[in-house]
Amino acid sequence: MRSVRMLVCGTAVLAAVGLPAVSATAAVPGESDVSVSPQRAYPGSTVSVSTEVCGPDATYAKGQAEAGGQINLTDDGAEGELAGDFTVPEGAEAGVYTITVKCPPRTKVEASFEVVGRPAGAVSGGFGGAGGLGGTQVAVGGLLIVGAAAGGMATKRRRAASAA
């Protein structure tokens, strides 16, 4: 009976670990032949665009970013790769925007990137404490800690009494 239980548990663990690994190797929806870096940009930041879709002999391509305007992609030294930069306008609103790249004579590919808002104020260092917690949350947390400690002590006393 024990070996059956171990077999069932082992199969469940393998299924739990194996299935996400298989799905992680699947193609990502919206994946493109255009590389955009960074994928999440702030207004005023520079975004780099590169592609190899134009072919090894291509020396230029034109691009258009919904938030950022015209992009000129030129040979960046890597064989067959064209690259260019653009700046996200300061007034760009948060959202997902499309970049269209056109290579002569009739190749057109698209990619997207996200404009995110700048963080406001200082970033919390996270040194613990109860900052931002209400009195009820602190009281419930304290009760959970006291309950866990009481359960541990009861278990310890029960084991000590049965050993004697």
C-alpha cells in the first residue's frame, strides 16, 4: 500500500512540475521578428528597435512607433541586423503601443511595447514594521502568532507526557 501511495504522490509531483515546463516552451502569443528593448518604457526614455527580417543584404529600414514617431533602422554591424532608437515623448500616456517596421521592397512586421507611468515619490525600502497596516490587521496577525505558539507548546507537552 505504501508503494502505491508513493507512486501516486510521485506522479502528482512530476505532473505539477512537468506541465508548467512544457507550457513555458510554447510560442509566446504576439512574439515578433522585431526586438524591442526595453519592453516597458517611461516617457522620456530611449527605446531600441532591431530586426533581422530584412535579410542579410539590407542596409536600411523605416519604422513608425505610435508613441515616438519615425524610426530609421540602419546596419548596426551585426550581419543582417538593422537597429534604431527613438525617444518616448514626455506626454505619452500609459498603454501598449505598436511599432511597425517596413523593409524594401514589401516586408512589413510589427511589434509592441508598453509605456508605463513614472513612479511617484520615494520607493519603500521594505524594512518591515507595521507601516500602512490598520489596527485590525495587526491584531489578527498577533492572534495568529499567539495561536501558532500555543499549538506548538501543546504538541510539545503532549509528546513529553507520552514519553514519560
